[in-house]
Amino acid sequence: MNSAMKVKQEFVGVTHWVSTMKLPSAYDDLDLGKFETMIQGYKGEWLDYTKRCETWDQALVQHEEAKKYALALEECEKEADNYANLEGDEE
């Protein structure tokens, strides 16, 4: 039986999936934290974003922070696309 437990998982914005899990007990001796939040991109790749903490309440807070990060990342990507489109219009 898998001892990992879902705290919260959801799509955020258009292209991201935020996942917060309670880590399995096998991680207990590694001092990594009991909960982990990660962000997945639209192609299924995990972004270079991992946050860990000790308590359920902290996990909920870091999940919300990850959502804000993902939304900000999408906004930056949108701005970069807009800039790239403007660059092509200058010819």
C-alpha cells in the first residue's frame, strides 16, 4: 500500500498542475520534510520547483504559494510571447 497521501492537487491557470503530497514514511529518516509541493507543466514535465515542509497547515500554505508562482510564470510566458510577436511586426 502506498503511504503517500494527497493533500491537494489541481490545475492552475492554463498550463500547470500543482501537487502537494504527504511523503511516504520511507522518507522520514532523510529529514526532507513530511510534505512536498511540485508543479507540472503542460507537457507533463516537472518544473524545477520543489518545496517541502513539516506540517499539514504549512503544506496548504506552500500549495497556495505554488499556485501563485505558476500563475506568475504563465503571465511571464504570455508577456514573452507578446514581445516575440511584436519583434516580428517591426519589419
